[in-house]
Amino acid sequence: MIDLTGKVAIVTGGGRGLGEAIARKLSSLGAHTVISDLNKEAIEQVVENINSSGGEASGFVSDVANEEEAARLINETAERHGKVDILVNNAGINRDAMLHKMSLEQWRQVLDVNITGVFNTMQPASIQMRKQEQGAIINISSASWMGNVGQANYAAAKAGVVGLTKTASKELGRKGVTVNAICPGFIETDMTRAVPEKVWDMMVGKISMGRAGQPEDVANCIAFLASDQANYITGEVINVGGGMVL
Ligand SMILES: NC(=O)c1ccc[n+]([C@@H]2O[C@H](COP(=O)([O-])OP(=O)(O)OC[C@H]3O[C@@H](n4cnc5c(N)ncnc54)[C@H](O)[C@@H]3O)[C@@H](O)[C@H]2O)c1
């Protein structure tokens, strides 16, 4: 049985989709969960839902692409709660286009959020977790990190997340901090519901289990990695994709 009682967790991009499911799961297992997002109304809704169903959550508006805002999220949470046990770097965007049509703006937007945003929270979190001599960082990469048509920017950023995760796991291991990456396959959220039906069917066709995943499928794996039961697992890249092969 996974028990996160007494732990303090931060979930970026927690206002909807995978982030919301992860926040609900961690708080249902006892963690005080700080839900961070760009969208204040979405945060308030998720916090209210969790608190009214017996969990414990609070909100923090923060743009992970902004170095100062990301540092405030980590440092103020640590000040308020005395520690940060779990950091889930989930915030992410896509701006898909074929490489020959991709603008520098599309490239930069995705890199700023999906890789620099992860650095921006991990840097202050690593200082805090070194002091605590414990912690779990879980970064959301993607099955696309190995390459996916129309996603040169996204794949480059998500591959960067794998390299960052593996490096941080080597640097922080002796301090009792684990760092792992999850690669969701094709999960039903607002991000994926936005694709045309033809693309949806094509993606589902690549999944052994023959269906898109649900946000809870990803949240379940994260809950395990965030728990003490996984404190000898680090530097791993775990696919949660129903056997999807791109
Ligand atoms: N849905 C999938 O199939 C899938 C597959 C692989 C990886 N992922 C990854 O999982 C994560 C969540 O995806 P999702 O499908 O739930 O997306 P989503 O678009 O439904 O939700 C993303 C959330 O992140 C927030 N966000 C965006 N930019 C932000 C920023 N700069 N700072 C803080 N918050 C920000 C948004 O406001 C939103 O609430 C992303 O990193 C995505 O790349 C998703």
C-alpha cells in the first residue's frame, strides 16, 4: 500500500490533464500537494475539489519558463512547509509542425517550457533536497523523445528531459534523492483531444493495448515512484504507454 502521509509534493501544470490526475492521486495517498500552473482559475478548481474530498492541497501560480517564478514556487513551498519531498515536472506544451515549416518561435516556445522549465524548478529543488538528504523528482518526458513526425521541437525538449534526469540522478544519488522520468504514450487529455480524428486513430493503431491511456494510468506510476517503496530506483526512464511504439 502506497502511503504519502506527511509528504509535501509539488506538481507543475497541475491545473488540468495529467497534472490534475497526478495531484489528485498524490493527495489521495496523504501528501500535501501544491498545485502549480499558469491558470489561476484551473488551480483553484483542482484545489477545491481535492480539499472538499478529504485531501490537502494548495495552489501556486507560476510560469515554469520564468526562472524567478519557478524558483519562488520551490523556495516558498519549502519555507511554508519546511521541506519539498516530491517534485513532479509535468507542465508542458506542444507547437507541432514539420521541420521544414517550423518557425524559430515554435521551437523556442516549446524548449522554454518543456526543458528550460524543468531545469528552472530542478535547480532550486536540488539545493533544497540536498539539504534534506532525501527527495523524489519525477520528470514527464514523452514517448516522442525518440522522434516523432511533426514534433522536432517537442522531441528535442523531451529527449533533453531524459538527459537532464539521468545526469541529476547521478549527481543527487548519494544525497538520497531519486530522479526518474516517465514517458507517457498517448493519453486522453485536452492536449491529445485537440488532434484531428485521423491522427487519433493512427496513434491508437500504434498501441498494443488498442486504446489511448487515461491520466490515472500515468498518475499511478508516479505515486509509486514518489513513495518510499521506490527509494532505490533512480535514473530510470519508464514508459507508460500501453505498449505504444511510434
Ligand atoms: N497527453 C499525452 O498523451 C502526453 C503524452 C506524452 C507526454 N505528455 C506530457 O505530459 C504533460 C502534461 O500533458 P497534458 O496532456 O496533461 O497537457 P495539457 O495541455 O492538458 O495540460 C498542461 C498543463 O500545463 C500548464 N502549463 C502550460 N505551460 C505552462 C507553464 N509555462 N508553466 C506552468 N504551467 C504550464 C497548462 O496551463 C495546463 O494546465 C506535458 O509535459 C506533456 O508534454 C502528454
